[in-house]
Amino acid sequence: MSNPTGWKPSMEKDAKVPAAAAMAAADGTGLGGATRGLVHEEALLFERGSTGRCGVSLPPLPAGHDVQDLPAALVRGGVDGLPEISELEVVRHFTRLSIWNHGIDTGFYPLGSCTMKYNPKSSEALARLAGFANVHPLAPPELCQGALELMWRLERALSEIAGFDTTALSPAAGAHGELCGVMVIRAYHESKGNARRKVLLPDTAHGTNPASAALNGYDVVQLASGPDGRLHPEAVRAAMDEDVAAIMLTNPNTLGIFESHIQEIAEIVHAKGGLVYGDGANMNALLGVARPGDMGFDVIQYNLHKTFATPHGGGGPGSGPVAVKAHLAPFLPLPVVVKEGEAYRLVTDAKERPKSVGRLREFWGNFGMFVRAWALIREYGPDGLADTGKLAVLNANYVRALLRGVYNLPYETDSLHEVVFDDKLQKANGIATMDVAKRLIDHGFHPPTIYFPLVVSGAIMIEPTETESKETIERFVAAMKAIAEEAKADPDALHAAPSRPIRARLDETRAARKPVLRWRPGIKVE
Amino acid sequence: MLDAAGAKSLDDLFRSIPASLRLKRPLDVPPAVDEISLFAELGRLAARNDVSHPPFAGAGCYPHHVPPAVDQLLLRGEFFTAYTPYQPEVSQGTLQALFEWQTFVCLLTGLDVSNASMYDGATATAEAALMATRLTGRKKIVVSAALHPEYRKVLATYLRSTHDEIAVVPFGPDGRTDLAALERAVGSDAACVIAGWPNFLGVVEPLPEIVQIARRAGALTVASTAEAVALGLLQSPGALGADVAVGTFQSFGNAMNFGGPAPGFFATREANVRQMPGRICGATLDKHGRRGFVLTLSTREQHIRREKATSNICTNSGLAALAATIHLSLLGKAGLSHLARLNHARARMLRAAMERVGVRPAFSGPVFNEQVFDVGDAEAVVARLAKKGIVAGAPLARWYPDHPRAKGALLCVATELHSEELIELFARSVKG
Amino acid sequence: MEFPEDLRYTREHEWARTKGTRIVVGITDFAQDQLGDVVYVELPDVGDPVKKGESFGVVESTKAVSELFAPISGKVVEVNSPLSDAPETINEDPYEEGWMIAIEPSDPKELEALMDAKTYRAFVQEQE
């Protein structure tokens, strides 16, 4: 039984909670800045109990309309249990719910590997233009050349930015892009007569990497990174053979460290006929600075919701285009967008791309996200993109310098756009990463990524992104320092955190032991 | 800042990247534009898409009216710029809304549990098949030929590296799955049967009979719904005996967006919950005994199970699911029933208008808001109507090239957006 | 932390108790402490074969999943089914009520290769 994250259940079991702490907003900790008016409790819509109201305005049914043409047993009268409330009540309900949330628009998210940068309002407005929002995917090409042109231009830009030959836009999210990328790799090997059986990946890999490999029928071989946080060529050489289909790497890796041995590693893998997959989650560090395609990667997936600021939306939708070198292009999923003369077209017919792995989702891709990403690329231009990479790295290094010594830095190696600390210095006072994270909430900040990557016990991964100002970063650092002080002076306050949001620490054990996953009449949580 | 970071220049910060890998030229993307020029440029692109009329095409993506309250609520920065709710104390808005989404999905599908949404209807359907193989230990997926062809292609792609087999059962002249052929195809090696609800031809399948055939063989029944408004009029898949209901709720709250993004949904019986992929939101109590919500049953997922996960899915379709949730809240019981009947009525109106110009349905089975017409030369009709800025429908030959009636078959939808006048114009133009 | 003297232990933190001709198996106090609140346990069926060192099930907490490894080879003759409705028993009483399966061993000598309480205690202290 191993416990690589360093997370322990005792972290979530609180010391005695002072009643005052539960109620009062301790203003001395209000450095984060987000203020609230009155915060209401808000029941579930289904608990309203009102009847007969409706919040939409629809035309009347034709006189005497019936549904006799449908078999009676296959028809229902109405869906019982649906709420029956007015538009005003719906608006109030969701408005009130929204104010319980932290969002980028409310405050800073130092989440490592998530790249929570500002979502430009211009991107949002443009995505909602009727000419983009109201196009049917099966519109004849002559009626949607604008949409197709946008997709083609985005494809060209994404291929160029990462240094590849062509990009498939269809995958719906990063993990979907990974699934696609490994599928393409498999198809490539199959075309050579041997799918091979293994995929290599470092111990710093994101969980979606081994999951994507396994879903493609591969056995996963995990390689240990070195004491400098980097994967070393010897480790790869020892594991590489002609049964390895690919190595999956993130660069910079999930420690925020550039895998500087990438070229040698790529050579080792290529020499035995394997391919190099890139998880593009950390592209923000490389924009305009370096390109995975120049490092030896054969395929990479983008996360548009990270690098190109399409909205996270509380968990999605994302968009995960997959960029490849020419030798993998024939295997890309359909459709791909092509330009013929002055006209744009989607290639959907498998006969045109007989080696394609097929279709991975309905229709063509998350077009709504393409508009936003393209708008950002147009607003940044080459200079803005290059500035992004530089500022992202500068901001992360500023945090690193200011917090050094306050929290333990497990690796001395250079950080790029994100930096990983751990809770070693706080352990002496019985404080763990979880407590630091929860206390940050009381300061008005969303916690950083915690307990990931797994190679660092009690990891705290901070990625400021380029859109945060020096002042915000300094306020964040001040909060982190205050918490480190509090860890020594009053650890119980940390165990009791958070005390300011609408809910204190929630019982995840109860949620998993006795799942209540939907409303039913008389719902009770016990 | 550079000083504090111990660097002499920005370049210094990148010293871990070998010089040979550093880009020595600017990226070859168009130069930056100011906001005004950006709006002009993208506005021109948008104007090159003709959206003057609601399309008569459905086929998995449907034109519906989205009440303005949906977008205005969605645009609240706390919703759309929020991260995944891994820190539940500051994400109760997202989490309660997800709990409400899950409840809506359960109520509409008549099943016990739902997840927090999937990428789309096609991948949700593929994931249902994979779950069925896990639950039954069997390797054969039986699908109706009348299940959405794109969903079937995605299923085939997802199954590429497994040793699972897909058996396709034909549909009859009425547009319904051939039950006798289904009976022959479903043996003790079948993990599940997948049928559309309604199917791709717009036809309402004999779901209870399909369930019986599946049950006799010990297989699961998966009902796949592309047009979710149908669930406001048709009996729920759960009530009719289906074990899994999947599809997309794009019809609620989401514009067509050229095919994406949209919220896929996945619902099943309580006993299957630990094999269900995707994020799940659950209710619990906080330290002070107040009800709150958290992501739960996370041990199924990739960040914990890694290579043994039920799926590699990480992101859900949060914002799209929220849009659907808000729209369904506005509709409520009466509104949904009304909307569904209105769609049914418009399809009937379209049928009558087509009949008046001598165009008949290609299949005799009962339909909801989509139906296939025999228009003689479907591609020619599409091209002709395109000249009027009308998207006429989906020519069936693109997906069923070998069907004897394929050449003339055009799949057309009619929704609350299609006025009587537009329907008349459409019918006249089809006649030519 | 408890280390009952009458049990044998594996490096994967399972314990084994001889009970007549059967070997009863569970996870140790250290294991349940590391795992946290157990929310779910997946056990084999009566009649299933088990092999020494191979997985026979899974135990889950909210944030971790751990495989259960058979200390010896044989056949499963009893399963503690109430655990599925009350997984917290594994935390509360890992050595008695929290027992998981009983095995009819195919080679009882395999038991001798396991650690005794003293050795296991030292092993655990090394881990911390």
C-alpha cells in the first residue's frame, strides 16, 4: 500500500473548530480582494414546490393538435419533477449560485498546469456572432465559407506555433486529443505491420497520459525522473526496445522544468522506430520561444482552454487539436479542413483519407472554441504570443524567488512557467499542503494545484500565467507568507480553514460512501 | 522582478532551453490587430455564413430558440471563467448547477444516476458500449443501422484497439430496426444493443420490444438520443426498460455552433454507477452540517486510476451543460411538454405542405420532429435551396449510399423556429 | 498502531490469520491509516482462485485506490460481504470485523515466507 501524494486523511479531520471562526470574516486576512454583498442560501430548483409556472414564451399549439400518430405506450404526458418556476425565479436562482463561485473574473487562480489566464471578452463576443453561432454543421459549403475559412486559418496558425506540418481540430478536449494522438501512433505502427505493445512515460506524467495509452491497448511503463526533476536519456535507453510504440512527454514537464534532454531522448526512441508524443498542456511556456516540433516530437495535442484562453466554464468544454508531422498526417481523424483555390472544404469522406483512424466525435470539432482561440491569436499576433511565453515564465520565477525559503523547493532546477513547492517546512507544525490550500481561500485566492505531480509529496504547483500583474502576484505571495507564519503561530486556524466561503470543508467520505447523486422528493443527506 | 528572480534578462530565464532549440524568428502568424479591426475582420468571416433562415437540417444538431436569459446568465464571469470544482468550498455555484443538471438528465431519461456531462452524443454512446462490455464481460456490440451513422463511426474508432466486435442490424421499410434480424444478432455474446431514441431517420423505435430481445440474451439496452426535445413527448428510455441512456442535450440552451461544443449526457441504473465514466457531482454535508456539493466517486477517474481508469476523460462540457440546465429550468414541466408538442406539430405541418406538392415521406414509421422525404434528387434539392440561403436537410445517401431509396432521401427537421410561411416556401422550393 | 502477535504480514500490508484449515486475510492498521476513510471495497467471489502475490481485489478511499494482494495461493471459501455496505469497518476494526476473505490454501508452507509481527513492525517503521 503506497501513498505517493503524501495526502493523509488526518489532514481533512479538523481540530476543534472555534464557533467564531465559522461565522466571522477575519478582515485581517482579506488580502485577496474579492468582496461580496449578502450571500444567500439557495435551495435546489426542484425543491421549490411551485406549480404551473413557466419561464419561456412559446407560440401556441395548432388547434386540436394530437399525438395520435405516435404509439400511445411510447408517449408521456409530462416529465414529473421538473421545476415550474418563472423566468425571474430562474434568473435569481442562477445569479445567486454564481456568486458562490470563484472565477478568473473574481480573483487569481495560481493553478499549475491549468494556465488559468484571463478570458478576453472580445473572444466571447465574437463567438456569439449569429454568423458563427447559428451555422448548422451540415450547411452546404457555399453557405458556410466563413466558418471553414476560420478553421483553416486556425489550423495553419496552430501548426506553425507548435512547429508541425498539419493539425486536426476535431478532438473535444486535451484528454480526447491524447486519445487521438496515441490512436494515430498506433495506426502508424499497424501500417508498418506491428502495433507494438508498450508506451513509456515519466513519473511526472498527468493521469490522462497512461489512461490514453491503456485505452489504446498499450501497457504503460513508467520511468523515474532524475533528482533534477528531468527524465534522463539513460532511463529511456534502458527501457527502449522495438516493442515500444512511443514515449509520452510533457515539455516543460509537470514540475515546470524543461526536459532539456528531449533531443537525445527523441533520438533514442526514433532509432528503434518509436514515436514521441507531446502533451501540450504546458505550451504557455514555449509560445514564441521554442517549438515542440523542432525538439523531436512527432505529435502533440493542444489544450485551447489553457493556452488560448477559451473559457474553463466550470469544467469544460475544452478543445484539444492534435498537430502532427507529415508522416502521421494520413492517420489523422476526419474531418480535416482544406483550401482548394479560394474555397474551403471539409474532408469527411474516408475514401479521400483511407488511412485515417476514423471519426472521434460528432461533426467537426468545438467550433465555438475555435472562434475564441483564433480571436486571441489575431489580437496577440507574433509579438503578443512571444510576450506571453516570456511573461508567463517571468511571473513564475518571481513567485519562486519570493517564496523560496518560506516553502520548500524540492528541485533547484530552473522553473519555466510554473514552480512546485512542498510542505516540508510546515510539517513540523503539523500543517500539510491541504491546510495551506484551504487557508488561501480565506485570503481570497483559489488554491494552487495540490498533490500533483505525484513525484513530490505534498506538492504545491503554482502557475501565475502572463495575465496577472506584479501587484496581484505580490498580494498572493503576501498571503502565502502570512499562512506560513500562521502555521507556526496558530496551526489550528489552518486546520479550521476555510471559514469565509459559503461552505466550510465538505465531507468527501460521506459523499463517496453514501452517494446522493441527484435530487429525489424527500432527498436527505446523512 | 528580474532582479528578484536573479536573472539579468528575460532571456536568462530560458537558459534551460538549449540555444539550438530557441526560435530565431517571430512566429509566422498574421500581425496583431486592434480590437476594432478584429471585430471587422471576424465580422466579415461571420457574414460569409448564411444564417438568414433556420436550417431544415437536424441529423444530430438542432435549431432551437435559446431564451436570452440563458446566455446572459451563462456570461456571468463566476460561471464561465470558473475552473473545475476541485476546491468545492469556492465552487458551490458550479457544483449545485451540476447536481441540477444530473437531476434533469435523470428525470428526462427515467434513470437513476447521471454524470456531469460528456464531450458529445457520439462519444457518450461509445462510452456506453465500453461500459456494457465491462459490466457483462462480453465483446459484441449490436447496433441498429438506424443509429446515427457518425455515432457508429465514433464507436468503431473507440473500439479499434479492443477485440470487441460491432454487429449492425438493418432497418426495415418503415424506418424501424428490423426486430427479427435483431433477434438473430443478439446472442449470449452480446454486451448491449444500441438504438436511437428517436433514430437517425427521425423514426420512433419499438424500444420495449428491443429491450425484451436484449434482456432475453442478458444484454444491456442503450438508448441514444440526439434530439433531446423528444424526451419531452416520448416516454423515457428508463421507463421502457433501457439500462443506459446517452446522447446530447445540445437542443437545450446551446446554439448549433457549427457542430460543437455541446453537452453529451450519460445516465444509467444505480447498480452501474461505479462503472460510469466521467465526473460525478454528489451531495454531502460540510463541517457545520450544511448541505453542499462535491465531485465524488473520483476513484473511477484517470487522475487516480491512471491506466486502470474507466475512461481517460478529464474535462466535461460544463458550460454547455449549464446552458441546458438553465434552459430546462425556464421550460419547466409545462414548457417542455409544450415545446415538444410544438415540434411534433411543425413536423406534421411540414409533412402536410410537402404532401401538397406531391412529396412523400420515405419511411412509414412514426416520427417526432425529423423525417425523411423522398424528393427525387436530394443533392440537387440541397444545391437549389442553398441558392436561396436555405439549408434544406441532410441527404441520406451520404451515409447510406447503398440504400435503394438513397438518391431521393432527404432528412428534414422542423422545430418551433420554422414558421408556417417558411415551411410553405420550403415545400414549394423543393418541388422546384 | 497495532500489530497483533498471532498474525503474519505481507510487504503490501495485508495480514493473514490461521483459522483451522483456512487462512483469513485483511489489511493492517497501518494500511487503513494510510488509505484514509475506506469508501468502497471490491472482493472476489466464493470459489475464485487466488495466487500468492497477485491482486484479489481493490480497496478505495476518496482519493486513493489500492490493490489487495493475496498472501498465499488457494481458493476463496468465504467473503466478508457486509463490508460492501459498511466499508468503514475496515478502518474501525481492521483485524477482526474488517476481515476480507478466507482462503483454503493450496500450499500452507507459503505462510512461513510472510513476516511475523516484530519484523512487520520494523518494516512499517522504515516506511515512515
